[in-house]
Amino acid sequence: MQIIELLTPHYEAAWLPWAVQYFFLAGMATGAALLAALCAWAPAGGPLRRLLPVAVLTLAVSVIAAPVSLLADLHQPARFWHFYAHFTPWSWMSVGALLLPVFVTLGIALCASWWLGRVGWMRALAPLLVLSALSITFYTGAEMMVVRARPLWHTLWVPVNLALTGWLATVGAAFVLERFLPAGLRPGAAALQRLRGLGLLLAAALAAVALAWVLAGLRGDSPSFDAALRLWRDFPVWRLTMLGSAVFGAAVLGALLRGRRRLDAPGYTLVLGVGLAASAWAFRWALFMGVQGVPKFGAGLYLYHMPLGGDGLLGMLGVAGLCVALVAMAGWALELFPARQGHAA
């Protein structure tokens, strides 16, 4: 009997945790942009208009922190210039280098318009910001979908799921950040219920997309479903990850459903918001870091060991610290200029 041993070389992860932070913050920023644009056009004094301050705060934090994560993921920030000096229109990275600065500029402009109390400016910027946010949503999803060597990425379901989970993270961040607003700018119970309704709508859409993905896979029309089945069947680590994701997702959905009577309970919105944001982040971690642990060719599973330095834990803590610093600066500015608190609408 002849024994043949097959060896598969181990490759380092091409996309580091910086990419997880960037796609998480970019998804949150697009959701905040859409929410801020919706609130800007809502009737004055209504529940949606009362959400405008927290939508602006969420947009300001995420639209500033996201590009920082992207530059860090490039390892050498000067590489960003290469996208302009050597433009390649067939590369989504190169196209994104044009789309992202436009989105960041429009997002900061809308935040500045709210700060100055210029409702007319906000309403003029809102349609442009919506179009720009949708372009970022499409580009970030397409950047993963074009990788044919990864069946779990090379599918239309990936950009759809990235968009919906990113917008759910926006709802979660809004639940958390509204607690840091001055009393005159906090949304109130009716507005928070409207925010909960948006979260339920997004969760229902995400469940419908998951069901459609399963049905397409059972019909044999989705190679990504076949790849997921292989991970479930052959790798206990992935089986545990999928089960944990399902249980955590059901818990978050249950918290949203129970929020109709419990949003005024102390700490409930904080736990709910952190849960929504954490589930969106965990989805990206599994999608980026977990999938890269599966060899493109051959058998086996590479378990990723996160480094403690700038390419791993320290970098993630740095991004979290940047977001906390931005929230603190915004709170300080609102306290320093208390007259702005009268412009919640």
C-alpha cells in the first residue's frame, strides 16, 4: 500500500484586524448618514427629528474613525497616494479611494451644518450624502465579492449582509451614544421607540436574506452555501462559531422585541446597543479573519492567532480609544457651547 502525504503551505492572513475595524466603522457610517438624512427631512418636533442629534454624533464619530482604520490597514499611509497617482478603474480599492473622500467630506459637512443650526443646508446635503453612502456600501461589499478564490465571499449575499449588519450597528451605536448627549438633545422615549422600530425592520430584512440564501443553496444556486456546509461538516471550530452566532443573534432580536416596554429601564438601551454593535462586529470578524483560516486549495484549517501589537489587539484598542476620544470631544464641545443645545430640531 502506498501512502501519499499532501502538504499545504500556511499563508499569513492577507487582511488583518484593521480591515475588520474599517468595514465595521464604514458600515456604521453609511447607516448613520442615511439616518441623519432621513431625520433632516422629518417634520420638526417629531420623533424622527428628535433622533437627529444622536444620528449626527454617530456619523461624526464613525466617518472620522473609519478612514483612520483604512490607512492603518495599508501599513504605510503614504500608499494611499498611489491610488491617485496610478489609478486602476478595474480595482475596487482604487475606485474606493475616490468615493471615500467624497463621503467623508459630505458627512462632516452635514455634521457642521447641524452644529450651525442650518436646517436648509442639511436638507440640501442630505440627498448627496445618501447617494455617497450607497456608493460606499456598494464599494465595500464589492471589494470582498470579487475574490473568486473564496466561495464564501464571492457571492451577492456578502454585500447585502454587510450593509444590513452595518446599519444594525448604527442603531446599536445610537442607543449607546444618546446617553452621552446633554439633556436638551436626548431623543426621548418616543424617538427611541422609533429607533427600535428601525432596528426590528433591519433584523427582519436580515432574517429574510438569510432564509433566501438557504433556499438558494438548497436549490444548488449558491456556492457560498455549499462552502458553509463544508465548514459546518468538517470543522468543529466553525460549527461552534455558527451556533454561537445564531444564539447571540436570537438573543439580540429578543431584546429588540422586548424593548417596547423596557427601553426606559436603567441600562437596557446600553446593553441592547452594545449587543447590536457587537453582533455586527463579530460577523465581520468571522467573515474576514475566520474565512482566511480556510485554505483556498487542499484540506485543513489555519487557526488565526491574533498578535498583541499594532496589527492586532493594540490596534483594535487604539481604534476603540479613538472613538471614545471623539465622543468625549463632542460632549465637551456641546457643554462648552450650551446655546447649541437649543437646536435639537
